[in-house]
Amino acid sequence: MNQLNRFSAFGAILATLSMPSLAEENLFGNVKGAETLPEGSWEAYQIVTERNDKGTGDYRAWDAFTELEYGVSNKFTIGGGIKALAVKTDGLLVDGYIPGDYDKNLSLAGFEVNAKYNFLSPAMDDFGLSGYWEFDYMSLDPHSGRDKDTISLESALLAQKYLLEGQMVWVGNLSLEGTYAKRGKIDNLPEDFEWPTDPEMELEITLGSGLSYRFAPNWFIGAEVQYQTEFETEVGQERWSLFAGPNLHYATAKWWATLSWFQQVEGGGEMIVENDDLHLIEKTKREVRLKLGYNF
């Protein structure tokens, strides 16, 4: 090996070693990275999300997700966890979604299993690409807290690239999710209120991107944006929304934490308030999310 090749190889090794230890760390609140867990390692997550403000009345919901992931190999990670939900509504009545005032304490709401396979490594192949698959079952409606069985299957492509020798990280996501949903029957509904109990099929497309920058040892600051649209059985395109916001990430060798603020910038489709520029039936004006992760 000549001297030039030695320097090139040494430089490549240094560049790889300078990459932050980001395997499965969640730098962002909503978009996902392409990294997978190392073979034989485990990671536990606790994710709590507050959703609030529908532009009228009083609305607040809490989502809690407890998950465990395992690195089957350096390229393949599997995971699963349980979901809980709390919803409080006051002064809201929305056909098909919110059938009056309700106060649902934090309750077990469903479960999720997922898998991620890494085709290209962000650190070793210059550009990272992974496939992600998720199966989700919920017994409670995330909008109203009422009984509603939903079965969802999501398939996504996750891209990731390190910039500035690993000091900056870009991710991009494209996902397609199909959902089967059936509402439970509710007695004594308001007159003429629509609460269909026939099964429905929904198709959701999500496109997201994020950029995060390491401004100090262990600290990242970033921003993310996400466009989402949904098509439903009878109405075609039912909704669309665009969210964006900042996030802050801190990590040590064993644990990490991410705090994100997601604000709806624009939305359309079915509306609660006519002539509004936000979709606030299935979405809220903002979402605040805290993620905690522990490696072992």
C-alpha cells in the first residue's frame, strides 16, 4: 500500500470513528433515522406526547408508549411495546370524531410491533437507507378516547446522512400506512349526530425531514418538518396537514433524551372551524413530545 493510500485509509477510519454514537438514538421527535442497534444489544424507550388545542372548546390528550428493541444483527432491529391514552374534551362536538364532553383517564390503549432493516449504513456507506415496518393495534380512539378498534400496517423508507464529519445529521422519511377501523356503539348520542359504526379503510401518506446539529459535547439541536395526508373510504382525501418545529437532544453512553415541539403550520380537508387554515379534527394545533432511551 503506497503512502497516499495509507493516508486515505487512515482518514476514512478517523471519519468513521468521529461519527457520534447514534445507533437508534432518536435525535428527532417525529421523523426516524436509518441507524439500527448493534447485534445483541437492547434499548428501552419511554415516549410521552401531549396534544392540545383544536381551535374551539377545550381539548387535551396524552399518549404514552413504552417500547423495548433488540438488535438481531447489526442490520436488523425488532421492537414492540404497549400504548396508553388519556383524553379530555369540553365544549366540542364533531361528527364522527368527538361525541361530546369526555374525561378519559390514562388507560391501556393498544400495542405495537415493528422491525427495521438497514440496507446502507450512514457511517460506512456515506448515505444510509433502511426499511421500516410497523403493525399497530388500538382499542381506543386517539381523538375522543371512546371505544374504536383500529388495525394499522405501516411501511416506510428511512434515509440518513452525516454532514460536517458527523457534526450534522440529516434524515428523510417516506411512509405509507393502511388502517382498518371500526367505532364502538355509543348510546344517547345528540340528535342527528353522526357516529358511523360500519368498518372503514384509511390510507395515510407521510413525508418528513429533519436536520440536527451537535453544538456541544452530547448536545444536539435541530428542526423537523412533516407533511401528512389521509384518504378514507367514502370521502377520498379526508385531510392533510403540515407540521414543523424544533427539538433538543442530549445523550450519554447509556441513555439519551429528546424534547420536541411540533406546531401545525397549515392544513386542509374537513374542518372544525370554517375558513380556517388548519386541520383540527384529527390533528391539534401543537404536539409536545418527550422521549427517553436507555441502552443495555
